[in-house]
Amino acid sequence: MQIRLRAEELERNILSPHACFSSTSRGRERPEADCGVRTSFQRDRDRIIHSKSFRRLKHKTQVFAIPEGDHYRTRLTHTLEVAQIARTVARALRLNEDLAEAVALGHDLGHTPFGHAGEEALNEVFRPGFKHNEQSLRVVDVLEGGKGLNLTWEVRDGILNHTGPDRPATLEGQIVKIADRVAYINHDIDDAIRGGVLNIEQIPEQCLEVLGREHRNRINTMVLDLIQTNWNSPGTIKMSPQVQVSTDQLRDFLFRHVYVGSNAKREEAKAVHVVQCLFRYFLEHVDSLPVEYLQRARAGTAERAICDYIAGMTDRFAVRIYQKYFLPLPWLV
């Protein structure tokens, strides 16, 4: 029973000529026998969803560090929103929805505890430098399960290039790169308003006029614009000039009023302190690392193993380990 072969044939018959077909993937670093049911990109999606790194995203910061409310986004809910947006756009443009979904689900697997504050903290103390997109690729290539997930080249390329100056090689990866921004701009506004950091009157009027005054309207405007702008344009995925300008203005506004110096960020100095204290502690006490990372430290470099260990922590686990090593514990007679 070769369900996969029928699925690959369906891709060739239905998808745009500009789509990335699973049957013509550049393959995996370690060759494997094909699945009888799933295409290669469906298989990658499933491997990501079932990974420990994916599950840990539910306790990693998006904007609000260790939020108390039930409705604030975490890195996991952000990832799911990116996947939903990317799937919608890919499906409408007759591109490979499975590839877009796999890239979206894997794009933040390497994110640190405490969001970008943790990323910057590690970047300051880890001498080779730290970027979460590179760490996400390292997770799927090396760390998850002790040997990585052995994903296809196209998914790995989309994960690595979902942020930064380089453009993903596939149109599906390019969709995820924009969907990531669409998601975080809109849900960070929503969370900031819920947290009392912003009110709708502060958002630039020009942005509201172009994109919409409500959360759902802004996302709808951006998604429809992506579909309409790229309907007959197979080159690169982009927004229309008008929507792109307003989106960039909204992002700049968030940096000024939410991402830097706002009440939403009042715990970031503590978060940086926790991450960097842990890094320095393990440098001096390498034997305190879990066995998996201790073996990596002995086989390679201690700094790399320590960075991997801390980057994989959730917010609350990082706090718990910090308490273990730096705060006095109760003593019972």
C-alpha cells in the first residue's frame, strides 16, 4: 500500500509549478527508507511535533516572562499561530502546505528561556555568539534525541533562514518568514493591551487605517494581502508596498513601546542575570551538567555543551536550577 506515492502524485497534479514537491526534495543528510504513508515533509512535521524540544516551547517566554495570566502567548502558542498563518497562505497559493507547516513548527525550537532576553544573554557570554535560528537548526540536526531529527534539506533551510538577512530557498520557507512577523506583531499587541502596557489609542493611526483596528482585522488584512500580492508572482513572497510600510511601522512602534523598556520587560534584567550566572557556574562546575551534556562537553567544548543545555531550558526550569545553585535551601533537623 503506497499511499505516499498517491500523495506525491496529487501534489504534482494540484500544486503550482512553483511549489516545492516532496518527491523532488534534496533529501536528508542521513539517507532513510521512505515512509509508505507520509510524504517526506509530512514526516518532518510529525517528527517535530513529537519532539521534546517542541513540548518545551509551552513554558518558554514570548514577550511576558513567566506570565501569570492564562491567555498570554508562550513560544508554543506563537509557533502554532505562525503555522496556521503559513498554512493558509501556502494553501491559497497552491504551494506545499506540509512543507510550510513543518518549517513553521520547527522555526523556534532553539529559542532560549525568557525569549529574546535569554538569547541576548547567551550571545554575550558564549564566545562564538548565539542566534536562536542557528540553535533551532542545531536542535533538529544534532541535539534532539541525541542525534537530531534528520529532517529534509528544505525544512532545515526554512528553519535556519526564518529570520536574518538570508531568504529561504523555497517559497514555502519565505511564507513562514513573513508569517512569523505577522503573528508576533499582532499577538504581541494583543498581549500588551491585555497586560496594560498599551492601549489601542497609542497605535499609529495610519497603521490602523491600513491594517485594521481590531486584532482579527489586522491579521486578515496581512494574510489577504500576501495571497493577492503573490497570486501571479512566482519570484519571491512579499507584501504589497502599502501593507509592508504599515507593517514595518507597527513593528518599529512595538520596539519603542513594548520590546524595549516597557513594563512587559521589567523582569528582563533578572532573566539575563539568571542565564549568565548559570553559564558561568557550569563553566566552573562542568561535572554538574546532566550526563548527556557532560558527554558532549568532554567530546567537544564545555562552552558549546553548556550553551545547548541552557538554551533548551524552559523559563521555570532555569529559575529552579538557579535557585538550586545560588539560593540557600531550607535545612531540616
